[in-house]
Amino acid sequence: MAKVIAIANQKGGVGKTTTAVNVAASMAATKRKVLLIDLDPQGNATMGSGVDKYEVDATAFELLIEDKPIDEVIVKNTSGKYDLIAANGDVTAAEIKLMEMFAREVRLRNSLKPVMDYYDFIFIDCPPSLNQLTVNALAAADSVMVPMQCEYYALEGLTALMDTIQKLASVVNPELKIEGVLRTMYDPRNRLANDVSEQLKRHFGEQVYRTVIPRNVRLAEAPSFGTPAMYYDKSSTGAKAYLALAGEILRRRDKLAPAQAKAS
């Protein structure tokens, strides 16, 4: 059964899509079967996966609104060695049409059922807002990964974001958990970044990933070549950091598995 992780932050520019693409590629490199779902109408995760968002036959719009079978929407084996459900400007219309639909919050969850036993991990790149697309992602997910920069305003908004996620979870998905808080674009030479990082660890404890994603030119360059950082420059600090994050996610899952089995 796939573990479904939504990657969400209502604040833009925090490395959310970079994280989605690179953690999917890193997990695929561990020989896990991975599906990345792009729910952001900007389609950046699609382009960063080496798929032309203007040329795809079907996107998340057809999946959510037109009930197209998921096998007909998935793009197989992208440049990151994972499968993809693409997005482009059409997905903006999905946000509007979802408002008129019955059981609109669970459209994505229901669409994923046929492939849940095929994949090991499904990552969802959410838009930078708490709209119906994000609600669908949270309804379908087992957990939420929150990328954030170690800056004052980001810290100020994080608690509110967590509260919002938990309120939504209580309505659409009571089993939803916080997968972890990921520090991105981190510069250890920056005193404020270090101070905010320490506050994060004090407040959120083990929910903060030990892995830190550094500011890295290769991470910024890779999307223009339509490939994740590990295939653009596997020796870069950014590529190594996302591989380390994949390892941490796997260790957390393996650590929780015995407790969950005992509880069931």
C-alpha cells in the first residue's frame, strides 16, 4: 500500500516544488515505485520532471473533473525515474469546477484507489494556497510535509499553517498526520537562520527533519534542464541532501511500522 505524502505550504517561494521533484527522484533512486502528482496550475513540477506541460494528453484536470481513468493520465518514467500526473493552466479550471461537484473533497482520494497497491510512495505537490486542490491533496494523504525557510515571517506563519492543516484534517481526513517540517534554502552562516532553526526544533521537536536542504545553485539550475538535481549533478550538496531526506523518510516509516502493526 502506497504512503501518500502531500507537500504543502500556503507561502510561496519556500522550495515546495523543488522538494516534490527531488524527493520523488531520490526515493525512486532507492528502487521504490514512486508517483508524483502535480496539483499546482503553474505546472513547475511537471516541467522539472522533463515533461512539457503544453504537450501532455491529460492532466490532473481530467483526473479530478472528467473521471478519466488514472492509468490514462499517468506519464510513465519521467526524467526523474518516477511516474507523474501532470498539471498546466487547465488545473486552474479544476479549482472552480470542484466547487460545484458532489463529494468534491475526496475526488483525488477516490481516483488513487486503483494504483495504491502498485506504488510505494505517492507525493503530491500542492499549490501555494489552501484551496480545493489542496483540500483534495490533504484528503488523499496519509501525512503532510511542510517545507519552509528559516526566516522570521515563515516561522510566524508556520503555527497558523499547522492549525489550519489540523482543522482541515478533522473535517476531511481524521487520520492525517504531520510528516515533518523541512528546512529549505538553509545557510548556516546566517545567524537568523540558525536562531529560527533552533526555535523550530524546540517547538516542533521530532517533527523537524534532521536533514536540512542548503541553498544550492545546482538545485536552482536543474529545473531549466527538465531534470531533478541528482541527475543534473549528483555530487552537488543539494542532490545529496535530498537523498539523505529520502533515507530519513524511509527510516521514520520503518520505525513506525511495528507500532502501527501492534495497534492494529
